[in-house]
Amino acid sequence: MKKKLLSIVLALLIVLSTVALTACGGQQTAPEEGSAPESSSSDAPSNGGAASNFEVPEGGYDGSDVTITFYHTMGENLSTVLDQYIVEFNKLYPNIHVKHENMGGYDDVREQISTEITVGNQPNIAYCYPDHVALYNLAKAVVQLDNLIDSQIEVKRADGTTEILGLTDEQKSDFIEGYYDEGRQFGDGLMYTLPMSKSTEVLYYDKTFFDENGLTVPATWEEMEALCAKIKEIDPESCPLGYDSEANWFITMCEQYQSPYTSATGDHYIFNNDQNKEFVKMFNSWYQKGYLTTQKIYGGYTSGLFTAEDSMRSYMSIGSSAGANHQLPQTDADGNYRFEVGIATIPQVSDSNKKVISQGPSLCIFKDTNPQEVLASWLFVKFLTTNVDFQSEFAMASGYVPVLKSVSDNAAYAEFLANADGGKYIAALSAKVCLDQVDAYYTSPAFNGSSTARDQVGGLMVKALTAKGDDLDAQIDKAFQEAIDECEYAN
């Protein structure tokens, strides 16, 4: 409900701003979407011709003394890494002063910015998820990056070197494609974000148990069902599989089956269909057989069940790749882990259509009356997202994976990956799996209401898994319809 009120406030702000400008005979500082840009870039825009809402001033960044503000969720260890690279950035651009602030969690960043947008006091840069950007876009507050990305203007740096304002072809191709493409998931083909650091879901499994019992890691959901049955035979008290995110599970299955979930345009909520009901009903039968549980059903992250020492435990856990250290069991008196953890890609429906969710923060830039602040913000965002050394250090400190392919060739990061194991260096093992599946990453369409859809299909999964009785189909039908109704009501 709170988010709905924020959406209404932002929409009202747009109307009031437009009325005020019209009454005063004023002009907006940036062209409306769809108008022709007057960018100084000589290259064709990478979005296929759509108009960006930011015109790059002639001459680009002029060395102006500006202060830019960056909202994020970094703890002390990551802020330390960031501070080190701000020093490096200032060697190139000493007049760009970066102030950064930990706002709490991702939702705290969104709520703070949503409030500040209404009075024009938003930061210059922020951590974001796609649904955050969709919310900010109600006030048309986010800079579309296309003209900046494509700009060939040469910028002088304090160390005597130069760089083009935009991204080189090499820099563009160095981004992991699935991460980079997330910036265009807003229905208009325009670029709103660059990826900062990413995570995904992986399958953690008790490698010691698997080796002792001759078990094979499942590559498909069909194999997973057979494996769960086998584990129940070996250990009847166990719950073979824990899945942390019900929403991710539902959405990923839609992607793997190529079944409708949501759309950024037109009818947004299109997940009420027979194919989706079929896989939900299949997983219901697994739950009834004791094969699996989820975070909401279990009452906590399923890593707790995976690492449990009592008789009721799981032998597999699907969770965030960034949370690998939480999947480690306790050590014994000699400092040895009770079992070795293996990590693999989550099961797939088909080898021909592998899909794994892309998560983790991106960076967006907000409009400002001073175009030099936008340019300064862009240069800093470009620095963080294309600097191999920063991406390497940040990834090792955070547990997230870097967004650049070339980080794998960085000496420090290569050594980090070389130490990967199912114990002390489990974070490195998780990163290796993430980097091995780069071609499988997907992101869902982003629009105002996309986070509501996530919440609702997550709740739908819980209802469907726990449903039982002769009217199972009717219960599942009802759960789907209620989820659709809630989505439409909330937005």
C-alpha cells in the first residue's frame, strides 16, 4: 500500500510540473520521450534510433568543480574499497567530489529516493533494481544513458591522458551480456542503468554425502525429482531440497518453459496460464512427498536446514550465489567442516534453453539542472563499472560477481578463483559457477508494478505447494486468480 501511495504521489508530481511549466510558458530541461535529441555524438545511438532524454553538451565535461552524491547499501568493508577507488578517480578528475552514503537496504534506498524526487532533492547516483527505476520513471527522473554511452567527445583528464566520454566498443563487449542488457528492460529500448555487481541462484549440495552414496548432481528438474526420491530412500527423515526464493523459482520456471510471466507494455500480468499451473502442480506433488521446502514454509533461509546437525536436514539448497558462506556447516574441534559443499547450476527444463536469474545492484543516474553534474556522475559510473581492478577487488570483498568478462584475467581475481573449494574458499567456488553460466542469465521486464508481481507469485507458490485435497486444481486456479487480482489492485 505504501508503494502504491508513492506511485500516486510521483504521478501527481508529473501532472503538477507539466501544468506549472505550461502556465509559465516554460520549457522542460530535457526533451520529452520520443522527441528528437540534439546530441553532439556523431555515432548513431545504440538504441536503434529512440530519443534519449539527456543532451550531451558540446565539449562534454568541462572540468567544472562539482559535488555528486551516491546512495548505496555498502557496509564498512565495501565502503573502504569504494573510498580507495574514489582516490584513484580523483587523480583523473580532481574537481569531481564524490559523497557516498549507506542508506540501509535496497528498499531503504528506493523509499528515500522516492520521497526526495517529489521535492527535487534526489541524489546524483544510486544503487537500483529494475523495479526501482520503473518507479522513479513515473516522475521521469532517471537519465537515459544512450547519448552518453555513444558520445565520441574527447575528455581531458588531470594526468594528461584523454578518454572518450562514452564507452568504447571494447568496453561494451567486455560487459557480461545478460548483466548489461538489464539496463534496457523497460519497454522502450532505452538504456537506464549500468551493472555494478551481480549475483544469481546456484545449487549447493552436500558433496560428501553425494560421493558416499554415488549420487549425481541433477542437470534437469526431471533428474531432480528422481534424486529427491533416492535421497528419501537413503535418509527418510530428510527434506532433500530447500529453495530460498519462491518468487525466483516461479519466474525462472516461466523462463525455462518459455511461458508468459509479465510484460513491460500492454497487459502487464500474464502469468495466469495452463503451463504455469502445470509446473506448480508438479512441485505440489514433490512437496506432498516431502521432497522440498521453501524459505516461507520453513520459516527462514533454507541454508539453515542444509547446515543443520540434527536428523531433519536437507542435502541440497538453492539460494543466492552471494550467500555462499552461509551454506557452510560448522567446523569440528580440529577446524574441519562436517562436509564439503559442492556448487552447481540450478536444474533446467531443457539443455537448449538454459535460464538462471540475474540479481544484484545496478547504477542509475538522476536528472539535474546542471548538466555538468550529470556528466560527472556518468564519468564516475563509467569508472566503477569498467575498471577491472575495482571490479575485481569489489567482487572479492562482497561475494558478488564482477560484471566484466576481463576480470577473469586479473591476476588477483585469477588467484582468488584458483583457490576455490567447498570450504574456506566457497565464495570463489560460487563465483566460478556464476562465470561459467553467463550465457544463461535473464532479467524480467521492469515496470511500475513488477515488484508486486514478484511478491504475488512468491505467495502463489506457497499456497500452491501446501494445497491438498480432492479440489487441488480449483485451489491452484484460485491462487493464480487471487495473485492477478492483487497485482491489478495494487497498481
